[in-house]
Amino acid sequence: MKLDKNVCYRALQTRDARFDGHFFTAVLTTKIYCRPICPARIPKLENCLFLSSAAAAHQAGFRPCLRCRPEIAPNLRRNLEPSLTVFDRALTAISNGILDELSVKELAIELEVSERHLRRLFISQLGASPVTVAQTRRILFAKQLIDETFLSMTEIAMAAGFVSIRRFNDAIQTTYQQSPSDLRKIRSSTNSNSTETITLKLPFSPPYDWNTLIKFLAGRAMPGIEVVTSDFYQRTISLAQVHGMIEVRPVASENYLIAKIQFPNVAALSQIVDQLRHIFDLSANTTMISSHLAIDPYLTSAVTALPGLRVPGAWDGFELAVRAILGQQISVAAATTLASRLVATYGEPLVVEPTAWAAPELRYVFPLPERLIGQDLTQLGIMKARSQAIISLAEKFAENPNLLQGFQTLEDAVKQLCKLPGIGEWTAHYIAMRSLREPDAFPTGDLALLRSIKRYDSAITKSTLAKRAENWRPWRAYAAMYLWSAG
């Protein structure tokens, strides 16, 4: 991405947190790269090289700063145009460790693009190759674990995705010119991690509207699985049928959330962190989004009143899709009641070691698709048509656990989802919005959206709203959140 060196240097001089994650400063004299907020003495402009990503700095041979810790810089979403959907999908796949098993050429085949095109996308957006992006991600996550946890070096190597402790040691030594053990001796923060619980920082680019997001999640929390208050979000989790618990809290006057994770398989830690980032939409570039949406007079007041608004994600695609079906044409409270009955009847009892911080109400994990196949959900008060839709969805997920992956575009996702029994356009867009993390998803026919916008245009209809929403691309999901939250 093109960066204006004068703008970057002014941001560096003021240590403006709004630019954190937008660029990194590589210092030619020290061969170290820093975040814009680094407390170190500001170098001369002629000694600065401004780069769009940590991976670009790594590829150019610069070392991460130990003071400002690039490993906890906000990892901002780069999707500025709908055409970059392939790039976002590639980044997600890399975050899931796909390049640990496949080559870049094989990844390109999976994404149905040429290898050359995929490499060109990464160079244009991040200034680094896909392999370098994957390597940098592993190294920086390992550095965060060294700094913020008491995990052993072997556990850190596993959690960060290294295939061996030797490669982990070599990568850290090459990058930081210090061994992992030496880095731990000079860790920049104290922490309260125990052997059962991992506590990590989840950074974001300010501002961050915690109150609106947590209110949205609280209204939809499923008893037995989630406990949500104004101060924290807790839930049970399950990966490969292994159970665990997480908690996320805001930190006053800091640009990060704090996550507590209790999960017995340390190799899944990176995946858990990525999922938490999705739930709390920590990669959103809210400054750019709000600037675009505030131009429309229908959204101006909401954008002004709710700085840093995010689109809440979901822990699990199947869980979210079931919840979306239950919510069709009924109130949020009624859908939550039905979801709680479903969990109490078919949820799997939580099997984890007790921990002091977790609420005792956390008792279940969401039922696996196989658990719902063949059940009579009408006994729970669920309408027959929706019951059949959920059973059909469970059968599809049982056949293909990756059912919600691999869509080429938002339009493709909506088209394919609408082929499933009981899923219409509203449900498809809602799933795309919260589970697929599509920033341009927009459930046009939503009654709450129409009610909210009627304050400005009493004659508005579904079709005229859809036409109006064209001006909000590619951030229509955020426009929907503004309208829901301000309505």
C-alpha cells in the first residue's frame, strides 16, 4: 500500500495511536522497526522507511522493537474494495496455518486464482510474500507468548505453529538476535497467568465502542453457554470436541482487550485468539469506515454518537446459523428463549477443570450437528418449518464441516446459502455478516433497519433502502449496526 512519508512522520512525531497498525517505521541506522506509538527517540526523517506491515519490515531484514512490541500492534483488515475478497480469504487461511501444510501454489489453487495473482495481492497490500506473512505471524505470536505467558518454550513453539523446537529457536534468534530464554528474562510486562489459564492482550485501533458491542451480545447470549455483563464476555468453547472457556474484558484507557483462555490443547491457542478477534471485530479500520458512512445524512448522527462501533462476530458458524434461523421473524428475546431450550436439551455438558474466574452458569457447549439430526425440535416450541431447516442444516454440516468456507464473493455466499432449506436472503446476509465477516453484508429486509431509517424517510421501502445502501458499500454491515444501535 502507498504511504505518504510526510503524513507518517507527523503521526510518528505525535505518537498518534490512531495510526497504530496502519504502518511501521523501519529505522535504517538501527535496522529495527517500530509502531507509530513507540516511546523511543524519534529518528530523523531521512533515516525512516515507512512500511505497511510487520511482514514487509521482516522481509526487508529489520528486527522488531522490544519497547513498542510490534507483536501487539492492531492487525487491521485490509479489505478496502470488494475485489480483495480473495486476499482476505487468503489471510484467514494463513492465520489457520494452511501454509504449514500447503505451498503458495496449492493455496492459490484452493482460492481459484493464479499463484502470480495471489503473490501480487500480498505485495500490493502488505509489501510481503504470503510465505513471509505466515513466518512473521508465527514469530510475532511466539514473541507475545514469551512475553505474556509462562508457557514452556516447547509449548510456545507448538502454539505458534512451528514444526520443531529447533526451527522455533532459530527463527527467534535470527529475528531478535537473542534466544527465546533471553527474551523471557527481559519481558516487558508482568502478568498473572497460571498454568491453567492463559491471559493475552488483544489489540485494536482506537476508538472502540465496547458498550454497543457488548449490549448486542448480551441480548443474544445463550444461557448455559454465554455469560455477558457490561464488564465482560464469557463463554464455553469446543474445538475438535475438546472443551474450554474464554473471557474477554476491556481495559480502561488502553487500546487492547484482555482475554483469558482455558483450553487443554495449547496447539489450538492461535486459532482461539483469531476467533476472539473475529467476535470482537478487532481488525476493523473504524476511522476509514466511519469517514465513509458519515457522509450520508441518514447515518451522520449515529456515526457521531457511536465512535469505534464494531460488527460482532461469532464463535462458530453452525451455532450462528442455527441462531439466525431461530431468529427469523420473531423478537431477539423470543429467539434467545428458544436457543436456551435447545442448549439445555441437546447441549453437551461442559467438561473442563473448574476455574475461579468462570461463571458457574457456564454448563454446556453448543450441540454438534450430529446431535440434532433426527430430533423433534418442535417439542421445544420451535415452529415445524424452522425445526426442519435446522435439522437440514445439521445434516449439511455433518457432511461438510467447512460448509461456510470457500465462497468466492459475498454474492456467491448469499446465493449458495439461500439454496439451503429455510434460509432466505435475510438469514444469508446475517450469517455472512457475523460468521463470514463480510463487511458489505446487509440484511435489507430487516424490520428493525426499516424502522430505524423511517425516522429520516417515512416512505422508505425495502427496495429503496437497498438502493440507498449502495452508497454505503463496501461497509454496509457497519451501516446496519449503526442503524440497529441507534434505532
